[in-house]
Amino acid sequence: MEAHNTSRSCFAHRSRQRDERAHGARRAPPATLSPAMDEVGVEVPLPRDKLSIELRRDGGTRGGVVLVATGSFNPPTYMHLRMFELAKDELQQRGYYVLGGYMSPVNDAYKKKDLLPAAHRVRFCELACESSSFVMVDPWEAMQKGYQRTLTVLSRIRNSLCRDGLADQGIYSSLKVMLLCGSDLLESFSTPGVWIPDQDNIISVDEIVPNQISSSRVRDCIKRCLSIKYLTCDEVIEYITEHKLFTEAEGSDTPL
């Protein structure tokens, strides 16, 4: 994510919640992951089934935008999906046209506590965005062996559209790929050595209906045998129940 490159920007969402969010576009990787950093092992087609091809008459004077949210999604919550809606509203008011959005789960190189295998988290995201008219899941990052810089993830999405010639069609000629992130990641931008210093391409928006939903709190509820109804999608809840995920002991009776 470089301020001087108009094809890459950052969209920051502010709320009171504290959730595990995406790693950064030029954020320094953990030391233990450096040898495998950006190791590419699997090529995956970029989903396009919800991508809007034609510019509508009522918007898009400043060009098209594709939103990308990276992170653990362990599991995804309604707040993750809400960020896409907030970003879309804000960008449309600024004269952009949102062509689509992608959830990009991190891979298994991240040794975080309670982090489920990438296959589960990709499926979570697929189930979570089924009801969305424009959000899809890009499983590429989740299927790689090593740590992937977010800049690599964003560039791959734009390059994929360019290779297919879509970036030369109408609104795609000025296509921006924007990183969608929460307030906690935004705060890390000021941490020395974590991000590159030029951070001018930031658009922030406040959630007028703030909530405290987070993946870690959802997991905590499951471990306490508490319901997570209305914290995440029913399809995600059913998947968690079916596979007995996040429970202290397999087979525990959790009223999800």
C-alpha cells in the first residue's frame, strides 16, 4: 500500500471493538516467518461471480474500487460483513463505484492461539458472505505456505483483473484496490518499523451503530457454552456445531 500509487489505497473503519484484524500491506512479518515470507505455492482463480462489470449511471465519477479485507476470520462475525457495507456507503458518497469485495483469510503460517486450519476459515467466509450481493472469498492467501504481505494480496487481485482485460474496460481503467481494516490496525500505522511512513491514502469512517462483536468474544462464548446466535451467520454457527469447533473438548454440548 503506497500513497503515491493510485491503484492501492486503504480504507479504515473506526469502532470501539477490538478484534484480530488483517496484517498490513507493508507490515513487517513475524521474525519466525521471515524465511517463508511471500512463498507462493498454489495458484487459485479469483472469484468474479459477484463482480459488477458495468458502471451504473448514478455513480462512479471517480472510478471503480474493489475492497479487500484480510484477517483470521476465526470465525467471521457480522461486524466483518458490516465493514464492507460501511465502506461501500462511504465510497459511493465520495463518487466511487464499488465493483465488489473480497474476504482473504490468512494462512496457517500464523501460529495464533485457537486459530483453526485455513480450510475451516475459508469455508466460514464462504458461508458468511452468501447473503451479500458483492462480497466474495479469495482463498489464495489461505492456500499459500508462507506469510503473505497484504500488498502482495492486493496486487494479486488487481493483476488478476488486469490479466483478464477487465481493468481496461470502462470503469476498470481507473481501478483501485483498497484494504479494508478496523481501528486497531489503523492505530498500528503509527508504530515505527511496522508500516511504510507515507500513509496518505486513508479514508476513515465512524460506525454510527457501534457494537462490541469480535471473533475472540465469539470463541469465548462457545467455550463458556453460551449461545452465539445473532453474533454471526446461522450458516457459520451450523458449521461450527457440525464440526465441534472451538470447544474445549470434542463432543461438548454447546447451545450455539
